[in-house]
Amino acid sequence: MHETQPRHVWDYFEQLSAIPRASGREHAAAQWVLDVAARHGAESACDATGNVVVRVPASPGREHVAVTVLQGHLDMVCEKNADVAHDFSCDPIRLVVSGDVVKASGTTLGADNGIGVAMALALLDMPEAVHGPLELLFTVDEERGLNGAKGLAPEFLAGRRLINLDTEEDGAIYVGCAGGVDTVLTLPIERVADALPRARVAIQVCGLRGGHSGGDIHEGRGNANRLLERALHQVFATCSDVHLVALDGGSLPNAIPREASAVLDIASCDLEQLRDVIAGFAAIARLELAGVDDGVQLTVAESLDGRAPLTGASAARALRLLAVVPHGLTAFSRSIPSLVETSTNFAVIRSSPDTLVIHTSQRSSVPSQLEWIRHWVASLATAAGARPMHADGYPGWPPSLESPLLRVAQKAFAEELGSEPEPRAVHAGLECGLIGARIPGMDMISIGPDIRDAHSPDESVSISSVARTWQRLLALLERLD
């Protein structure tokens, strides 16, 4: 990618892409940042949580300017297609350039937020850039709950204005985001003792786009877990002698599930009827998702799963629970047109010998609505016999339209766009909410290039939008005083 511009940004992105950096396992990436800082003679530090800061001196004559923080996160969502051999603990991301787009080969790309990290570091190689003193802040474990920002100490930073580089829309300036919480539902299950083995088949849902459970939740993309539940409803309503063995679907609370599967124990004489039921439901799914998720597939294949099937009562409780778990947006904002206000994601299903565990995530830009929707999910689960547990949530970022940093950014962007962009908010978790809570008075905006299908193997970033965002960032830094 050495011919891709801006060269320093893409060089750093390529280097970072070679380093495994799953959430909670960013140690090598953090050390790489420290090594880059050392090569440039820049002061750097690492806090107890694992966050890294690199301090960049001001350009000559700009020493009087207030410190500006540029912030991104080091970790990435690790998703891959089922037929792709890739170990996120040791394999590099394989970058593919196609026209104006950079993607990965069958995995998530990590442009969320590797591009932001690369932009910040590229300033170390740009002595001609005009800016005041900078603090480049790289947080960890963002994708699992903004945990790096949760552990950020106010004294770690001198700056009190911050440019977050984690937005995924070229030309936009974001000044607000949703808060969120994960809700985990656990259902005890029992299995049949000494069950005689019969035919074992796996129903597989695949071919869906998936995507970001915040940014893409309003598009009506297919949810593999929901489709699997509906398919099983048809199967159990039609086939007279079938037993549930296992359920698995999705991978991460913040990703719309693309794949899900169920293992069934069934009499051999019912196999053709089962295949007909699944073929019929597959046709329904393709019709419902036409133009949104045209790749949806439901298949039936032999399974070697040797676990005992669930008892009839346990299977019935499990299917009732799956049926009541909600998914999708529940409200649009009344103050910002087209902004999703509140949503919930039916994210992950996992079955073990004695439990069925379902991970969900709720988001809202209105605290009272976030509290209500997590109560709603928990109440539905309790009614279905499951035990709900809420993980630690994260706060939203209330928009501040009087932000001095916003006003300067609008003028800098207007130089290229021809007019000042309207400030926006995003239905996703940005670290600005937590950073603002940890460091009161921090003036913040968020910007970034066009990134599509984040949190899925279709993730891509536009090369030309990276170049535009880079030039706007330079223009903004030059304007700040």
C-alpha cells in the first residue's frame, strides 16, 4: 500500500494490521505505539489500564496554544466468515485494495479504529504540519464496553479539548452518542439421560451481512439468531419426532449476528419433511430480506454432535425464550431527524451441557429510555424462566452545540465543503461519553472517514475519504489556538 495517499497514514495502518489486537489483547499494539514514539524521540506513557499517550511538541511558534488530544482505540472487532481460516490471536489482517476501497480477506478490517490510530501517529512524520502541543491518546478494550476509557485517570492527560477519530462518516462532525448496556440471559436446561442416538442434523443460517449493532441496526438487516428461532418454530410445529440438542449463534454483543446453527435429533423417516420445512422457510427469508440481505441461506447437513438432547420441557422453554428476545430499533429521536434513539440487539446464543446463555445489548441516547429497555428485556427473560444479569454500562455523550472546538471545526470543514456541516449524533458508543464523565469540562468532537459494514467481514474504508479527513484534520489543528 506504499503508493496509497496519504502515505504516512496508510503505512501506519498497514503496520498495525499486521499486529493481532483483539479486545483485551492489545499489548503488542500498545508496545508498537510506544516503539514508534521512541523512534521519533517523543515522550510517551502507559497507564495501569493499558492506555497509551504520546506527547507531540508544538510546531515552532505554536507553543502557546492549548493542548489538543487526538484519540482512537487500539482494539478491533474480530469477525470472520465461517469458511475462512484465520486465527485472530496470531494471524495478520490480509489487506485487499480494490479501486477506492480497502477491505480484508474474509475478516473484519480493523479500520474501526485502526485508521484513527494511523492518522494520529502520522503526525509524528509530518514536521511541516502546523499545530499546538498534542497528546495522542490510544485506548484499549473499546469494543467490549469502552473499558480503556473507563479506567482513564484525569491526570493522565493535560489537554482539555479532544478530537475523537472514531466516526465512520466522511465530512460529518459528531457531538453526541448513545449510552449502552449489555444484558445476559441464562436459562437452566436439562438433557435426556441415556438417550438412544438417532439421526443428527444441523440447521445453519448463513450468508447475512451482519454489521454494527448501533450504526446499522435501523437498516433491517437479517438477524441469524432470529431467523434460526423462526425456522425452529416451523420445524417443531411440523415434525412430530424431533429433539433439540444445541443452539449457537452470533459472536459479539456489538455485532448483528450473521450466522447461527441448531443441532437436532430426529427420526430418519422425518428427514425429508425437515428439509422441506427448511427449504420453505428459506424462501420466506429470501423474500422478506430481498434488497437488504440477498445472500441469506438456510441449510441442513449431517451433524456429529454426540450430546444428549434436551428434555421436551427444556426445549420448549428455550424456544419460548428465543421467541421473546427483542431485536431492532424501538424509537427514533424526536430532536435529530433520522437518528435512532433506542434499540436492542439479539446478539449471541450459546448452549452448554446445562445452560442456554443469550447475550443482548441495549443502546439509547436518552438515559430513561435505556433504563426502560433493559428492564423490558430482563422482564421478558424472567417471564420465560431465564435469569437476567446486566453488565456495567457506559454513559451517553450529551451534545454540546456551544462547544468552542465544534465552532472551529465547522469553519475548517467549510473551507473544503463549501458550507459548515451541521453537528450530528450517532447511535453507537463513543469513548467521548466516558472520557467526558472521567474528565469534566473536556471539550470534544468526533470525526472520521467513510467506513462501511464495521464489525463484519464486509468492513471497508474509502481511500479518498481518508485523504479528505486527513486534510480536514490538518486544517483544524492549524486553526486551533
